[in-house]
Amino acid sequence: MSGETWVFGYGSLIWKPGFDFAERRLAVLPGYRRSFCMASMRYRGTPEAPGLVLALDREPGAQCVGVAYRIATEASAGTVAYLRERELIAYAYNEERLPVALGDGEVVEAICYVMNREHPQYRGGLSLEAQAEVIARAAGPMGPNVEYLMNTVAGLAALGLDDPDLSMLADLVQQRSAAQTGGK
């Protein structure tokens, strides 16, 4: 593994990284899956009506396909500080350095934000239907929860990636949204 700084993106970091990077490549993180398993009370929901956001949830045998960003050495400290401010607001994530496989098979150590299952914001085990109910109605200071889901699905599609669970979730949310607005 190289000594460079890499960051693994699997959700909003795909479509809104918020930092400069020297390189972006498809990458696979083994042993984790992308999951709407974190309650969001600050960005995509409120304390009274939490939304759901993505997290890396540990699951033996699973793998999460996303992107790895290589950060220029001179920007590394500032990027890590930015990510900590953005991702560690409630410490529901653990910042870990984990091996990810790049598209060409090279393995690099990347900063990953992994769900802390002991945190009160953990919502693992919700069915796709239950997730859709939350996402269809939740909104917070960063906008509607549905926007976060759809931006992630679109970001994955732009990379030529499909996450079947997210695609099904997007369909379920759209059905609920159409029902709420009377099909308009």
C-alpha cells in the first residue's frame, strides 16, 4: 500500500465531495455495504423527524463499490480536517483507514467513514419499505431526504454503477411521493 492519502466515497462524497483531489478512481471496499442505516437530524432531517443517510455498515462477505480519491500531499491536512468537520458532527461514524481495491487491482489504504453500530443514530435492519417511508417524508437544512437518495443513485449511474437496493429504494420512494401528491 502506498503512503498517499486516499478517501473512499460511497454516498454524497461521490456527487458532492467538497474538496479538491488529484485523482478519482473506482474502488471496492470489502466487508462493508452501503446502507441507509444512519438517522440524520442535522442534514436531511430534524430531531423531531429524522431522515436517513448512507453509512458503511459492516457485513462479512459484502463489498461496497464506490470511488477512491487521491489527495495531493499539500492538500492532505486540509482535506482531512474538512472531512472530519463534515462527517464527524455527531460521531455516529468512525473514521477508519481500510484497504480498498482500485479498478486495476492496486490496493490502497483509504480514509473511510464507517457506521458506529453502538451510536444512538444507528438504524440498521430497517426494511427497504421502512427506509422509503422515512426518506419520502424527511427534510432538513440540506434539503429533502429524497434529493440525497436520488443524487446518490444518479452519481452511481454516472460512474456506470448500479446498487440494486438503492435503485429499488428509489422506486419505492417515488411511488410514495406520487401517492402523496396524487400522482402529479
